[in-house]
Amino acid sequence: MSYDVAVIGGGIIGMSTALSLVEQNPSFRIAVLERGLIPTGASTRNAGFACFGSLSELWHDITAMGGKDNAIDVVRKRIDGLTALRRRCTDEALGYEQHGGHELFMSDDESLHRIDELNALLEPLLHGPAFVRRDDLIARYGFDGVRALVAIPHEGTLHSGRMAATLGRLAREHGIHVATGALVSSLDGESEPASIRLTIETAYGPRSIAAGNVVVATNACIGDLCPGIGLDIVPARGQVLVTSPVPGLPFRGSFHFDAGFYYFRSVGERVLFGGGRNLDIDGERTRVMDVTPVVQEQLERLLDRTILPGRDYVIERRWAGTMGFSADKRPHVEHVHPRIVVAFGCNGMGVALGSTVGEEAARLVTAAG
């Protein structure tokens, strides 16, 4: 039970890291260790947005990330990551659709006056306008209480379950050992100079394996295995509901509002709607994947009053997933030990950043030898 590399976490970053590693080093013995039967933290419990950031998010990120250069660099990584994911998996396997994205504004926002400025910054990446003012769509889509609408032509959506299944299938086809139900409880990098000893909790008691290098890609749980690394990564629960089919649903694509705290999309004739963690930021900093009345009731109110006013539907499904957020909202891929690499890149954009972060983590491991 020894490997050249053990990747902890079987979500989009972990699987992308393993696939990039085997592409760079075909002779490597690689294991992916996933604590669940399927990855259930965020990779299969997200809303399936293939996005690089809405207008207001990008404008706010310029301040949060310390300037335009930093914010645009992260957008570049998101765009590159989506391109790499679609190339690796194919659009058909991902259930990818590009009906475009949209941002709704219930009141005036400074970012609405910065469209030309932000389009100019993104032009080298997208070769066309990233954001287009389309207030004419508000009435066509049947929204109520919306003052402005900005279209995002380059945004798409995908099926998160298909994405996870496709990445897992590709990993196995490349000879990567994918172990599910494998909860890694500790890492020991001191007792053996040439490897890391990983302890795995099993039904038969703890077992251990050795790996020359380890990549920790466990999203909001990174601090459990790598305490004291200086990365302020906190969990953030995302809650979602899905409606029954809505006859004559007037819109297609993906939508954001309230600086990205709320998001919805069409899924066939259904509407998937999520968000609301800003109602209780501290309470939603949890790994418990339960829905709560305070968030779900607000989602239902907004769905009824703003998104689908006057339409008949019922709520068919609800779920929650756990995202991870860093203090600076930027991805972090770095060595925390000569043989241990941390790969974190989510901040609510794991679908977009997963492939890019995985490629960066694989390069660090390959360079370390």
C-alpha cells in the first residue's frame, strides 16, 4: 500500500490534480482517497454554474483582492479552468449548456456604472464584451421588483453529478486507484524521510499507507489535516431548492443577484434556486449539510415574489453543500511541507477553478520529484 502520490479528496480539485499528475508522469502510482461513497462536500452539491464572476462580484473583488491585477488574474484562472474542464470531459459528458448568464439588480449599484471599464479589463480574455446591459429582458422573463439586468454571454451551466462521475471514470481509465469511504485522519511527515504516512479510518480500525507526496484537496476541511498553515479557510454552507416543472418557463440560463449571494438557473422546465447565507453568515459557517428554515423560507419568498410571480409550482427537492472560503477570496496552491501540497481554490467558484488548481498542484508535485 504505497504510492508515488496520494491525493486526499475526490472532488473536482482532487480528481483534476490526479489526472494532471498522470498526464505529466504516466509511470506514477496515484491514489485518490475520498471519505464518502461519492464526493459530497461541494463538488456534487453545488448549483452547476460554469461562471467566471458576475459584474458586481468582479467589481467588489477588485477591492477584496487588493486591486484590478489580482482580480483579473483570478478571472483568468476561472476561464482557463472552465476551458480545461470542457476539453477534458466534453460538453456532452458534463451536460454543459451555454444559454448565457445574467445578473439582476433590485436597486442602483456602483458596478452598473463600471460596465465599460470592466469590459475593457476582460476583453483580452474573452475577445468580446463580458457584460451587456439588457433591461428589456426583465419583463420578458417575468421578474418583479428588478430595476436592471446585465447579460453575461460567456456563462454556462453543467450537471454536477455528471461532472463528478466523468472525472471518476477518467481517473480509473488512467489507472488511478480511487478509494471511497477512505477517511484520512492524520498525516505523518516526520517518521519516514522519503514518504508521508497517512492514517485511514476503516470499519476494521485505522490502517496506514505511504506516499512519496501528498496533495490535500479537501476544500473547507483542509485545516483538519494541515493545522497551523496560515491559511484562513472557513466553511460556508450553500442551501438549494428545486421546483417542479414550471409550464411555459420564460427564461433559460443562469442568474445571480445580491452580489452573488443568491443564484438560480433553469434545469429543463424546473428552477434551481440557492443562496441566502448572508442572512446568517456566522451560522452558515458550518460543515453540517442540513437546510434551515430561515434560509429556505427566504428562498421561497424570493422565488414567489421576484422570480416566478403568479406561476404555479411546488418545491420538489432541497439540499445543502459545504463550500470553502479564504480570507482573500483567492486560490491557494502551495507546499506546507516538502512532500505535502495544499490545493484550495473554491470560494464559491470550484467548478471554474478546479481544473486550474489541479494543474498547478500537479506541477508542484512533479517539480518536487
